[in-house]
Amino acid sequence: DIQMTQSPSSLSASVGDRVTITCRASQNIRDYLNWYQQKPGKAPKLLVYAISTLQSGVPSRFSATGSGTDFTLTITSLQPEDFATYYCHQSLHFPWTFGQGTKVDVK
Amino acid sequence: QVQLQESGPGLVKPSETLSLTCAVSGASISAYSWAWIRQPPGRGLEWMGYIDFAGNPTYNPSLEGRVSISPYTSENQFSLKLTSMTPADTAVYYCARVDSIPGDEFMDVWGKGTTVTVSS
């Protein structure tokens, strides 16, 4: 299985902060990298697909980059509604796998 | 818009089989792939498997042959069956639509999830 490792596992930030989450795959996953946001008690929501394409309706303060095995999700100016857990996900090889999640909470 | 709704028992006894259904509205299940994902309490997401637009399944080997996913085209639904349930299978179970572009597949629409507890 492809292992997806996110860092950090959690971070504390303030509104307006720039936040960066990294995701490393155990092997090259080409463009098959997606990011999801999950708030407590809610289903995950697709934020980014194919490494860097924002899903429709996702604010432009979110951006994502990367290639091969190393990927990042950045929130340029954290807003109150962005406090959540973020997961990366690879869909190149079965079984599809997720990172362990990065929880962004209030400093 | 596309909506998914999971349904099934909230409580299952150990060794029993879990049966869940995902009802799809706003899209034909014959036009997309469809997945099941679960999340144990306080933990991360686990992809369980999916069926493609033709109804062909692919499963997570970690479930050791206990899982099956089937389409019900006439009802525009698909199902999940998980046999030999144990307390470790206690989780929120989500169904999701799988969309694809050249070079990626991703889960773009999710159900709200249904909580399943395994207990005698």
C-alpha cells in the first residue's frame, strides 16, 4: 500500500495566519493527489484535486502544489471557518489511502 | 444537485453482517464510480472500496474478503455488506461519488454518513 504521511499532525493558528500542511507519499503518485477538509461531525469535503485544482466554490485563499511524492496545502489567510481537519488522499494505486490528517485549531 | 444518503442499522451485534445502502439523487449510478469510506471514532479515513460505472468492484485488501459493494441500477442505489463484524468495525460509514479526469480520481460528493456501532 502507498503510505501517506502528513505533517504536522496538528497545529494551532490564529485568524489571518498563513498555514501550510505537507503530505508525503511513499512512492511517486504523479497527479493522483487530492485534499479534503473535514469539520467535526460532518462529512469530508473535497478541496483540491489533481494536486492543485481547486474544487468549485473553494475560496482562493486555499492553494496546493507538489509533485511526485511531496505535496503541500496552503491557506494564505486563515478564516474562522477554516478550523478543521485536513486529509490528503492518493488515488493512483489500490487501495486508495489517506494521510492521517492535520487538525488546525485555534491558538 | 447530487445528493447521497446512507441508510442502515445503527447497531450490529458481533459476528453479524452489516448491510448499508446509499441512495443517489441527481446523478445516475451508471455514469460514475461510487465508493464507501469509513471513519472509526476519533480516527482517520479508510477507503473500503468502490464500484465503477459498469458495476465492477474493487476492495481494500485490509478488509480480508469481508466486504462487498453492489449496484442497484433500477433504484439508483448501491450497497455495502461487511461480514463478521467486530467492535473494531464501529465507525461512521460514508458513501461518496467518484469523479475522474485524465490523471486523477477523487471523491467529490459525500453522504452525511451513518454511525454504526458493533456491540452485543
